[in-house]
Amino acid sequence: MEKKLAELKRRLLEIDDLNGATAVLNWDQATYMPPAGAAARGRQLATLSQLAHEKFIDPEIGKLLDDLRPYAESLPYDSDDASLIRVTRRQYDKSTKVPAALLGAFFQHSAATYQAWTQARPANDFTAVQPYLEKTLDFSRQIANCFPGYDHIADPLIDFSDEGMKAESVRALFSELRTQLVPIVQAIIAQPEADNSCLHHSFPEADQLAFGKKVIEAYGFDFKGGRQDKTHHPFMTKFALGDIRITTRVKTNDLSEALFSTLHEAGHAMYEMGVSENLDGTPLASGASSGVHESQSRLWENLVGRSLPFWQHYYPELQAAFPEQLGIVSLDTFYRAINRVERSLIRTDADEVTYNLHVMIRFDLELALLEGSLAVKDLPDAWQARYQSDLGLQAPDNRDGVLQDVHWYSGTIGGAFQGYTLGNIMSAAFFDRALAAQPAIMAEIGRGEFATLHGWLKENIYQHGAKFTANELIERVTGGELSIDPYIRYLRTKFGALYNLS
Amino acid sequence: MEKKLAELKRRLLEIDDLNGATAVLNWDQATYMPPAGAAARGRQLATLSQLAHEKFIDPEIGKLLDDLRPYAESLPYDSDDASLIRVTRRQYDKSTKVPAALLGAFFQHSAATYQAWTQARPANDFTAVQPYLEKTLDFSRQIANCFPGYDHIADPLIDFSDEGMKAESVRALFSELRTQLVPIVQAIIAQPEADNSCLHHSFPEADQLAFGKKVIEAYGFDFKGGRQDKTHHPFMTKFALGDIRITTRVKTNDLSEALFSTLHEAGHAMYEMGVSENLDGTPLASGASSGVHESQSRLWENLVGRSLPFWQHYYPELQAAFPEQLGIVSLDTFYRAINRVERSLIRTDADEVTYNLHVMIRFDLELALLEGSLAVKDLPDAWQARYQSDLGLQAPDNRDGVLQDVHWYSGTIGGAFQGYTLGNIMSAAFFDRALAAQPAIMAEIGRGEFATLHGWLKENIYQHGAKFTANELIERVTGGELSIDPYIRYLRTKFGALYNLS
């Protein structure tokens, strides 16, 4: 049995090496690659992914997993080896159930769709991508149908990024959330708008990056095992446990852009940095799900990084870094500026309160498309209608409407968006437990100290990597199912104070 | 036949993708990788190299090459397809003749030797690496003996980097060169030493990099398909035809360091950038040999970049970039400074005239070790004796003696050094032909124009990639065998004028 486990780990490590190499090539593509390198880079990435995929779906791995099942079942559920065998088995089944030909055709189609989208979006031309999207919907259904026995056709697609989550339970959770959120948004909108002009002076790039770096170092981001570079879109990537990188983009006329994307990506990175060394080089050495991952980025970005105690400590330092721009701006003004709530058209620009409305619109539209109750050709109108009803806004065009997010134009329809809002809900649920266990955390944040919070998160979430599904982890950490209550409580308390809500 | 050729190319392209990925990972390791990433990176690199090697020695490739031989022989020798089949066959034979077990053991030994050397060099402790080096010598002989039928045991090792070159012919060429060089060095040393203090003011890094970038852009280095970054040791690397990168290091108190390493690496890069697109993704898409590659780096670094016409054009621009440091320094003083000849202990710091003496010492010692006429334990004394006789110098220790170069401590003994001096000899032989064909070249260099020279090199050398061996290429370009005459003529003319030699 030991020999078989060692052989499984050897094979998984080789696949991990290929995936790590793929991540390096992707990172370089987004950071430093000269333009003429693009064509070959695409080919190199395809070759590496293909090799990693071939090695993972090797029937020999299936056989090792079969042989190791009794051994896994003889061990505690949360032991490293039992978890490795269990989680690898699930991933193996997912990877082998979609026929290679279907997957290949879908990847080719996705690449073409993405290309079409890069042109259609600036041209505001939904009809140019409509036939692609119709095919994407067809592919998405075909892929879902490789996993018969689902309750909802979106379930297998959701399961790819948020294992164990199901359309109906997510829909119920989101419906409850929307019911609570809409009145909060309405109450805020009725108040005078916060002034955020202090964020829009001219802030030199190097000073912005230096400040962000100082904060995330204090958070616990380890620059001996990571770094930050600039890209068009911020992201976090992992090459190995000792090499986890984040990227950001800087707008000299918007202080919040680089700063909060840095805190956000650092949250993702610290999760990966905190995974137990014992899981390194295996499928367990990653986050539990896209929702849990997002919970950590949002926790460090929002629950910590947009909190009043945080800025009570850091605002004088920020003022010292930008004395001309912020010297005469009060902490209160600044705090209100970075927490300004407004109804807007673009998801990625949205504040903490309205952000989830954007996500839930997309989630509902995905389900409607998959269910067949909405046709792709009617998607732009459905989009507009929901923005009107949920946010009271009318997008002037499809560019800032249905064409705004890359997700549907580079992957399946279904499973793309729920993780963002699940992450927000979880961030508050986890933070709530951290505060209950370690009541000193908020006071420490007010002194620019984060070790207790970081330690609690490592102990309760990070170290486990992908051992547990999101639901298993939530159960372990909170003692129950995912609840929106801590999140709504958090929003009511924070924004109630900011906007004098009753 | 077409299907077999297509299948060969498909397999070679996949291997090329893996090699390109390996190059990206190596580049990142030297440029941006955080320290904690090192262990996993070593593993990822080993996995990629192993995969590429396995795919290349696949007997199916041997069979395709066998089947394609009649087709290749039916085509003109210099056609793309005939060259591809011929050159791939030679590389395939080389890769398959060394047993995998021997190669694996040698790589493991090399990694351990390198580790030992990184400690032994600063500690000035040759005895710490002596047992490693004895094993390296043994491995080198074993690898050479995988290719029976050689004239000299070093021939197979030389052939790895300078295909077709042989120990005896290189020894004869070098002996002739030394005979000519030593009196030139002696005559120069008898003259007053040139003053190079103007290079040792303080030169800000960014300005140094900007000036180097401007020059190599004028040379023809294409920044749309390449870039420059900083590393501990300068190098050139290729990820694909459209992504060729160079690195440099900057010393703020030595203007020559970054500038000439930039021109040198740009020469390597422009060679790779000039390879015909038709050869892309095959073993032909690289330089012909280490010597030919070095000829191009040395040509752009020295024959162009340290020439008087070049600086007649660029010196005013350099003065404008560094007015405080160089404003009152005359062109003549600067030109003498960058061409100062002096006997020194370190190969990589040596000037154009003495450089080859360093290389030839190493080459002769390699041969003596392989022949068995020199024991590893006697290598430090032999080194000292040759530096005394050839350069009139006594190294104070082994650190700046036999421990100075990484080559023997990271690869075979044999084949490591001859390419540097072959490259110098070739650089003048090729430049001589370029000037004969295009007499306007020197005048154009004096105007900061390089298109005619670059065009001639592309046409006659670069586009062919690795189609021809060094000797074949020299025959095509110069009409005969490699001769030291153009090189000696070049040195006599240039340094005769600089040092008033008769």
C-alpha cells in the first residue's frame, strides 16, 4: 500500500510540476512577455496543459486510486492521506468523465469566442458574439450531461469551481440575501452621496506600490516566497508553495485601484501560502473552492482593509506618504470615501453593498439560459431588465452591459459567478468566528497588527488546503450550514453607521 | 513521406514547446523568482527537461528519421527539409548513444558539484571540490567513450557544443594564435598603461540601461520580440522566435560592465532573431555552434561596439547622457579606456587581446586532464604555471585561479571553453567578408547605422540557423577553412594604432 501511495504521489508531483510551469508561463505572459511572443506562448501553454491532463487521466492513476480506497477508508477522514485519495478521486472522476474530444472542441471554441469578444466588446456588438455564445451554451449543457444524476443542469458546472454547492441551495441563499440587501441599498441611496474626490488626486505609482507592499507585509504576505508585479488585470498565481505571486494595476488618479486590489490578491496569496507543507505538490495544495478563496481575498480587502480600526492605524501613514494630496483630508472623509456606496453598471467597480446584486443577476441569468427559459438572443434585454429592477439603472449599451465580463466568453455558462457572492457571505461567517474566538482581533487591527487573525485563519482554514469541500469547511469552522446572517449583520453595522441608517 | 515529415515536425514542435517552457522557468529563476521558490523550481525544471529528453529519444523519432533518409537525400543539401532531417538525426544519435542511467547519474553529480563549488570558491578551497572534479573527469571520459572511433577523447565532448570541430585541429589553430598573440601582448605591455579612470565615476543605473537600450535598438534588436532584464550574470535566452531575451548587470562605478554585456548579449539575440521563420519550432531554429554564436556576440560587442567609428557617432550621445562624468573627457581618452589591454587574472574581465590566452590555457588543461597527462590534484599548480608563462601573472589564490569559472563545476571537462576563442577568430573572419562585400559598412557604423551589416549577417549567417555546422558555414561564407589571419590583422591594426606598435 505504501508503494502504491508513493507511486500516486510521484505521479501527482510530476503533474504539479507541469501545472507550476504552466502558471509561470501564464504569469510571464501577463507581466513581461513582449508582444511577438504571444503565438508561441499560446502553443507552449496548450502543450503543457495537454501533457498535464494526459498524465492525470492516465488509467494507471484510476487504478492506484481504486487500490488505495480501502486504505483511505481505514484512516481518519481528515488525515492527509485519506484526504489526498478522496479528493484526487473526485478530481479524477471529473477529469475522466468529460470525453477528451468534447473537451478539446470546447477549448478550441472558447479560444475563438474569447477572440471574438475582444473585438465585440469595444465595438458594442452583441450580435457578433451571439452565435458563439449559443454554441457555448450548447457545450455547457453537453459538459453538464457528462455527469448524469444532477438535480439541476447547472450543478455539475457549479461543482467544478465550488464543489458540493448546488443550484437550488445557492439560489435559495441568494434570494434571501437579495431580500435583505435591496432595502439596505435603497436606504443608503436616499442619503446624501459620500464625497470620494480625495481619492482622485494624482498619486505617483511608486509611492502607491510601496504603501500597498508595506500593508501586505504587515498582513503576513511573505516576500521571501512571493512577489508583486503589474498587469492589466490583477490576479494571484501559485508556482509552488514557496513562490506565490500577485499582480496589481495602478491608476495615478485613483488611489483605491492599486491599494484594494493589492489587499485583495494578498488575501488569495496568504491562503495559498498557509497551506500545510505536508500537502505540497498534491491536488490538496490549493484553496477549498472558488468561494472559500474569495472569502479570504474579501476578508483582507474589506473586513480588514476597509474597516475603521485599520485606517485609524494606517491613515496617518498614508497621509505621510501623500502629504500634499491627503494632508488636509480627515480620516472620516477618507473612510467614507473608500466605503462610498453607489449604484453602478460595472461589477468590478462596485462597492461592498451593491457588488452582490451584480453577481446574483449573472447567476440567475446563467440558470435561466441553462434551463432554456431564456434564449441567448434575448440575453441583452434580460440583462437590462434586471439592472433596471435590481439596481434602478439603464446601461447605455451592451459594452457596459452583457459584454462587460470575460467569464461567459472564455468558459462555460454556469458556475462562473456564484463564487464571488458565496465568498462575501463566507468572509463574514469566518470573520465572525475568528472574532468570537479571539476578541482582541479588532483592537490589534487598530494597532496595525494582524498576527492573531492570520494565525486563526491559518489554523482553521489555510492549513487544510483542499482537504475539505466548502460546506465541510464551513461546518467545521462555524458549526453549521452557510448562513447570510453574519454578513448582513456586518453590512448593517458598518453601513448603518456610515449612512445613519436606523 | 509528407505524413512522416509532418509527424516528425509535430513531435519536434512539442519538444520545442517544452524546451521553450524550460527557458522561461530558467529566465524567471535568474530574474524575478523569490528565494523560497528555488527548491520547487529545480524540480519543475528537472521534470520538463526529463519529459523533453524522453520525447526526443523516443524510438519512433529514430524510425521516422530512418524512413525519411531517402527523402532527405533526394533534396538539395541546404534545403530546409534535408537539413532538418540531417541535423535532427545527428542530435538524435548523440542523445540516444549516452545511456539514460549514465546521463542521469552525471546530472546528479553535476548538481552536487555545482553546490560544492558555490561554497569552495569563496572559501578558496580546491581540495573540497577535488574529489568531485575527479569524478567529473571520469564521467567525461565515460560520456566520450559512448562515441567510439574518435581521434581524441575530447572530440565527442567538443562536438556537443562545436559540432565537427576536433581537438587536434583546434589545438593547431590555437597554437598558431598563441604564437602570434604573445608578442602583441608583450609589445603592448611595454607601452604606458591606458587611463580608464573615466569609466569609474558614478553612473546611475537607469541612465546606463537607457543608453544600452538605445544602441541595441539601433543595432536591430527587436523589442517587440524581446526584452532586457537584470541578473547576476548576463545571458541570452530564447523562448520562441518572437520572444528572445537578454539580461545584464549594472555596476554604477563601472560604465563598461552593463554597456558591453548588453552589446554582447544583443549580438547573441540578433542571431536567434534572424533565424528563418521556416525553421521555427525545430532543432534548426538556433545557432550553428557555440563558436558561431560567440562570433556574433563578439562582433557586435567588439568589432562594432569598441570601434572608433562607432564611438565617433555615439560618444557625443554618451556625453550628453552623462555630462558631469564625461563632459570633459575626450573621445580619444574614452576610446583608449574601453580598449585598454592589461594582463589580468579573470577571464571574464579580460580585454580583446589577452582574452584568448585565458581560454587557451583552459582548453589545453582540459585536454591534458582527459589524456591523463595531468591529474586533477595537480590542476591548481598547472593552472598557476600556465598563467605565469602565458600572462606573466601569479594568482594569489585558487579562488581567482582554478576555481574562477563555473564550467568544469557544472558540466563535463572537455568542450567547455574552445567556443569562446573560436568565436573571436570567426568574428573577424565573418566581419572581413562583410566588409569586402559591403565596403560602406564602416562609414555607416560611423553614422550609427547598422542595417547593411545586420542585413549581410542575416543573409549569410542568421537565417540558416543550425542548418550548417560551423565548418560548413565558414566554408560557405569565407570560401575556405577557418583562418586566424583576419583576426590577427584586426588586432594588429586596431591595437597597433592604439599602442603605437610598429
